[in-house]
Amino acid sequence: MPDLAARFAQLADEHEARKRAATALVEGWDWYTWPGLDLRPLHFERDLLKPGRRLDARPPTDRDVLRVGFDAQGRVAVVEEYSGFLHGTLHYETFYRHGDEVVEVAHFGTDDPIHLHEYRFEGGLMRTATMVARRGSGRESYSYTDGRISRVEIEHSGGPPAVLVAEHDDHGLHRLVEVRGNQSRTRYARPPAGFDLASACRAIEDSLVALVPDAAARLAVGDPIACLALGYDRPTQLVIDISAATADERAELASIDARAAWSPADFEASTGIDLGDTEPSRLVQQELALLDADDADVAAGSAIGRRLWCAVAARLNLRDWSATLPVTDDFVVYAVDLELVDLERNLASCLPPERLAAFHERGLFSAFVGRG
């Protein structure tokens, strides 16, 4: 690794030279969806991602997209990453050097080098990946059984070593397990025969309808509660923060910013529920993430997850809360992401129509929507 580290230190002066050399080898360009392509075995599978899809044309500039240049042998030579957030601006560049059983990959940001990787092959199979970046280094070693990846040994500076164990059958990857010290966790497991995602989501919905009131009852509140927010970071993750606000607390927040009146991050009383590591919740979470990975633009898994949270809130709004918490006459339960991107459409799904209309009349909702 010292040689690679020394080469990484020189990258800042080599950007243009590497760009010219790699681009000169390009015989054809194709557009790909995020996250593009990667040579490392199980690179995507370990994070429930899938390689990017080839596109017939560049999508609108508000979408993240990669342009990949291939050499005469069909190997990746250049990868350009364009940011939708930055209105289609070129954000990252990656240049490949293909040698005899070795590939060197240099990744650059708009100004500075980000990382340098070296992949070594034997018999056409990658055996090691050595990586140096601005804030650390690492190494992966790959083992194969009958030509299929079966084991990845992972070392990263500043962290304990880990091992990925892959199990295959006639249909492909069956299970992927990460072992770190004495702990292990399943990264991927193929759903069993007969698994139905819609039925599994309904079972989780039923569980949450029962679990949320029990968790809410443990909140340290005195005055009547005006709202209970089921806050999620990503809708594909079965982890929620349950946050409550009194009428006075909401009024005070609304006087500062209409957005804060709906923001669970600004409420004082909160607790949480995590179903992510339980079965079949882990399997549902996995399948929702993979649906998103199929097409990040559509994000079908996130849409299903959002509907699940809203269905839980809608059912909880039909509940008699008087025996659980002191609540106001206009008490509501709603689901929302922590950045409030989903708030408008979620409220329409979570709240009874008459309650939603009442919030519009009070300006508590329309004021927020008017702020964009």
C-alpha cells in the first residue's frame, strides 16, 4: 500500500494527464443511471444496490446520471458523474488504467482527487482491491468457489476487519452474511418461495398499529397532546421516531415558522420503534430497498414504504386515544419524513378529510404549503 499511497499523493498534479489518456481510449459513450458500474465483487449487493442501467439518452438535468466511456475492448475507461442537484453539472470524474492483470482507478472531484484504487486479477478474477483515499485506506481480498465469489475479507484503517460470506445456488446469490468479530448480520437473503411483499407490509402495518400507542403512552407529557408524528428518515427503513407536541408547543412553533409546527425534530417528547432487524421486517426492508435500486428515478420501494407509514397513521386517527394519552379535541396522527418533503401528500393520506379541511381553514397547513 505505500506505493499506492505515494501515487495518490501525486494525483492532484495528474488530473489532466489522466483525463487525456483515458479519454483518448474511448470508442463509445453510454448514459447510465446511478450508481453506475463497478468491477469489485459484491460491491453493490452488500448495500442492497444494483448496477446502473444503460439509458438510450441523457435524462433531464435534474436527475443524477453517469456517462461511461468504453474502450475498444468494451472495458470502462472514463466515468463522468453529473449531479441533478447541481442542474446537470459535471461533479465527479473517474479514469481507468488497464494493465496486465491490474486495473488502476483514479476518482476526482471538481477540484481535488478523492481516491485511488488498484485491482489485481488472476485468471480473469479479481483477487485484491487496494484503496487509498483522502481520509483513510483499505484492502479487500476475494475468494471464489467454482468460479463464483464466496468470500470477501475487508480491512479499513480505523475499523475492525470484516468478512462477507456469500452463498450461491443454481439461481444465483442466495445469502450474503457479514461477520465482524463475534457478531454477524445478514446483508441479503433471497425471499422464500411464496413470499408476498404486499402481505408482509400489511402484517407490519398491523404490528405498528398495535405498537405505536404503547410507545406513545411512555412519552413524558403532561398537558394534552395536539399531534403525534411518526417520523422516518427513509421510508424503506422500518425505523420511526414517535414525537408528540402539545397545543401550546405547536402554537409557539407555528409563530416562529409554520414548518416547525409539523416538524417532529422540533418536538420535545419523543421515543422510537425499530423493526429493521427483525424477521420478516428485515426482508421487507431489503425488498423495498431493492425496488428503489431497480430504478432510482421511480423509487417504487420508497413509495410503498411511505404508503405503509400513512396507512398506520390513518388507522391510528380512528382510534380512541383517551385511555392512552391526554389529547386535544383536534388531535391527529400523521407520518412524515424528517425533512418534511412528504408532508403535503402524507397529510392528505393520513388525516380524515374534515380534519384536513379544518387545518386549511386555520392556516396551519396552507401556510406551510405556501412556503414551498
